[in-house]
Amino acid sequence: MIKFSKAITAGVLACTLAASAAAHAADVTIGALFPLSGPNGSYGDIFGSGVNLAVEHINADNLLGGKLSIQYEDSQALPQAGVIGMNKLVNVQKVPYVLSAFTGVSKAISTIATRTKTVAVNGGGVGPDLAELGQYFWNMIPLANYEVRAIIPYLVNERKMKNFVLVYVDDPLGQAIKKEMEAALPTAGGKLLEALSVPATAQQFGGIAARVRAANPDVIYVASYGSQQSQIVKQFRDNGIKQQFASYTAFSIPQINAQSEAVGSLYTSQDIGWESQDSVTKRFVDDYKKKYNRMPTAYIANYYNCVRLFGLLAQQLIKKGLPVTGENLLKQRLETKTFDMVGGQVVFAENGTVSMPIQINEIDGRGGKVVRAAGK
Amino acid sequence: MLLLQLLINGVQVGALYALIAVGFSLIFGSTRIFHFAHGSAFTIAAYVFYDLVSIEQIHWLIAVLGASVAAVLFGLVLNRFVYVPIQKHEGSFFTVFVASFGVGIIVQNLCGMLFGRAFVAVNSPLSQSMELLPGLYVAPLSGIAIIIAVVFFVGLQLFLSRTHTGMAMRALSENPELVRAYGLSPRRLSMTVFALGSFLAVPAALLSAAGSGLNPAIGHHVMLISLAATIVGGVGSLRGAACAGVLLGLAENLSLAWFEPQWSEAITFIVLFLFILFRPSGFFGRVTAS
């Protein structure tokens, strides 16, 4: 009798465990390698707001039949810390899909992604080299070469500003932008008077302002990010520099848009029709505004799209009864071709990078305005 | 004109570096505690000042007082509840350093959580430059930084040489046992050293909040400069730390006349390296034989 009751207990226990396992069979964790501390920590908050909203939407729609969760790791926007975080995500958490940010970090982790067949998706780094990091590295953002090529003709031809000084952070992103400017400026009829590189940790720019003033340019193109770009803008203006500032998507973050010294700055970003009435964009914009009480930016939309892309691909794989692995996600992406995302339909080029139209914006102290729409 | 501009910028930056370095050097020289969290006292003072002036809209004089109290309290609490217990258990120099480093990381993250991780600055017309000569721009803040550095340094020298507490603090670095023999408490003197050293970080913190702006990680940079200035100036020499701070600020800025800005920070460490190689005792440090 005792043996029989023990057998029943064991059976009930086994059934409970099996039921529990079945209930969580489709629970999936993906990774996010964002700077959560250090001078670029504010980007982690910005990117994370898009990621978290996408996770909420995917779970609310029960897209995967189980719960999707995110494991965040702090890259500090540094390649070394990024590699440590990536190893943890891939080897300990065994995630099939990792969100990446910053050119240096993305380049550093791409080899791990390829070796372990883990998909890494970048929604924030814009170094042109990111298009060449192998089939497991995807970019959900147009890269800097497209941004530089969009703003130079506008400044030279329409604003009649021909003389440029480039102040760039000495990392793969800054070097790529310098290379692009050196190639694009002479073709457009402009001239690069000086290219001044600054270390990623530099915080004093009074002396560099003196060099810029001595060069007397029409435009100062700032290729930096995070706190440093804000410090450059403030200290340059404080040091009597009145010329036009120009930059790339990095200027779209709220902190620089709220900075009085940055008013009048021009920057490129991908064109996202925030007013679009398609269901994906409308839901994203409405829910983001409701949750954060402000308009989203391109970065936020990109990381929302990165997670949404995972949701769509994983949903297809689950329907087919295939495991959600990096290898299968890649196959599914190549098979599906187009995706309904925030901002419209997205198509990946062969190198795994999306192509999107670029617009030129101006910081006006009131949330920014588009001064040149995409495709014009 | 570029050289003159860089020279003025160098003196201003150097004055700030000198103020920070003197505080660190005072603490390290007197107590032999490698107070890595000195950068955190700077960060705390700067953020408290920013919060009181820009967020709470309180008069700047009260904000200065608030920032000073916060920095001094931080130094005192850290000494009493972290360094003293470690030393009581005969923790090594390295243990103290790791504890201090850990506190620095905690403060950085706390500031990020409380004030946000984005760049912030105290808006002040004093940070805006005026054209004194054609092509020569100087902000009132530059003059203020230099005056404050001189006043603080002279005041500190007078305090250390003319008051009993100051002389006891100097003696503490030489021979704590002798200090005890004279009926003084080395622990109480250490507390005074930490209070004073942390207070010395305040003016530079406030000037940085208005001049270059802040982010929670700013303390690390401050610490690197303090360390370099302390070694270049000679460990324990306040005069040396002050001169080295100015030298590093000048080197960082004047190098821009000939080199890429990329090299300006490296110049600091080239200067440090040259001193370690050719004059390991620094500007005014004493050569000791082991």
C-alpha cells in the first residue's frame, strides 16, 4: 500500500513537472548588450525603453506562445566589456539573439556571434564597417556613410557652407566618418580644413575650441556620442564658437535636444513617419507616448524593431516546429524577406543591413524639426 | 594668438587640476591611505551643487554650502566606516585601495540613478567667453578658477604651518606614534585630514559643473589627474601637487599647438612617465633609501 501511494505521489509529481515544463516550453530569453554605466550610460536607458516596449507588446500578443524576456548586460560602450557580456550571454544564458549597440562593441562581439552562430543585431552603431561583419551580424539602422553622404550636399549646395572641421572620437565610428568625409567632401565641392580626433574619455575641449577657431570653418561636424558630444557643444559655444554644428543620428537623443547650446544644430537620421497610420507604427508611437510621456526617437524605434524582428522570426520557427536558434533565425530572415516594422516595411540587403531613407533635422529647442525630408 | 589662448586655457585647467590634486595629496601624504574615492567626493559635490542650483533653484551660495557639507560628510563617513575598520584589522594598502575603488563605483552608479546618466551642467553666464583681444577668448570662470586655486592653496599652507592642528597633521605623516606621545589622537587628526582634503575638491567640482559639465563617471578622470599630479609633484608635497596640477593642465593644452588633440591626454602620462624615469621623487619629494 505504501509502495502504491509512493508511486502515485511520484506520478503526480512527474505530471506536475511535465505540465510546468510544457507551459514554459516556448519561454525565450534574448540578450541586450547596452552601456548601462559610464559616460554613455544614458544610451542604455534610451535603447532599453524601445526594447522593453517591444517585449511588452510581444508578450501581450502571445506571439511566441510563451514569455519573452531580456537579459541585459553592461557593455559600458567599451569593446572589452562588450566581449565579456557577449560571452556571458552566449555561453551561460545560451541566448540565440543579442541586441548590440556602438560600433566598437559591435565589431568586437561579431566574431563571437559568427563562431557561436548567434544572431547579433545592431540598432545604434553606425560605423560603415558594421555592414561587413558576417551573416550573423545584422543592422537595423542605416550606417554613417549614408548619413554623411546625405548631409554634405545639403550643407554645401543649399546652405552654401563649404569649409568643414571634423571633430571625431578616436574609435572605429569616428575613423569611419573621417574616411567618408574625406571621400565625399571634395566631390560635393567642400573642403575638410581640419580633422581633430579626441580620445573617447576626453572631457576638456577649451583647447580644441581654440584650434577650431583658428581654422575658421563654416561647419563643425561632430562625430562623437553620449556625454562627450554634449560637452563638445557646450564648451565650443562657451569658447566663442558661433559656427554651424552638424552631426549624425547621435544628436537625436533627448539630452542634446534639450541643450540650449545645441539649438540650430543640424543632424541626419533615418526617416520614420511618426504620423503613419499603419498599425505597427501607430501602436508603437501611442503606447510609447503613454508610457514615457514623450515622443520616441529613431534609436528607440530601431531597438523596438530589433525585438519585433526576433518576435516575427521566432513565431515562424515555432509554427514550423523548429527550435529558436541563431542558425534557424538567419534562415528564416533570408526566407521572409520583408517585415512590417515601425516606420513601414523593412527589407534587408544581402549584407544584413536595412536600407532606409535619411532626413535632415534641426534642433530648435522645441523637440526638433525636419528641414529636409528623405528622398528630396 | 593660438599659443596665448592655449596658455590661458592651460592655466585655467591646471588650476582646477591643482585644487583636486592637493586634496588627494594631503590625504595620501598624511594618512598613507590611497583614497581612490577622492574623485567621488568631487562627483558628489558637483552633483549636489547642480541639483540645488538647477533643479531646486536654490541660491548659489546655499548650494555651495550644501555641496561642501556633502563632500566633507562623504570623506568623514568613508574614513570612519570603511578605512578605519579595514586598518583595525590590519588590512593591507591594497585592501584599502580596493575598498576605495569599490566605493568610487558605487557612487558613480548612485549618481547615475539619482541624477540620471546623461550630461548635465549648471548654466551660468560666467562660463561664456568674451573676446579680450582679436581671437583671444577668456571666460570669467577662468579668472575665478585661478584666484580660487591661489586663495585655497595659500590658505592651506598657512593652516598647515601656523596652526597646531595643521602642524599635527604634518607630523601625522611623519610619525603617528610621536603624535600619540604628545597626547594627540591620530584617528581624530585623520578625520580632520579627510574633511579638509574632501573640502578641497569642492571648488574644482563647482567650477566643472558650470564649465565643462558633468556625468556620473567624471570622478575617474579626476582621480587619474590627481594621481599623476601627486607622483609628479612628489608624494606628500602639497606644493609639488599644486605645481604638477598646473604643469599637467599646461602640457595638455599647449600640446594642442603641435599635436593632434588625441595626444593631449597622453601627454599627461608622458610627463608622468618622464618623471618616474628621471626624477622618481617628483618636483619636491624627498629621495628615500630603502
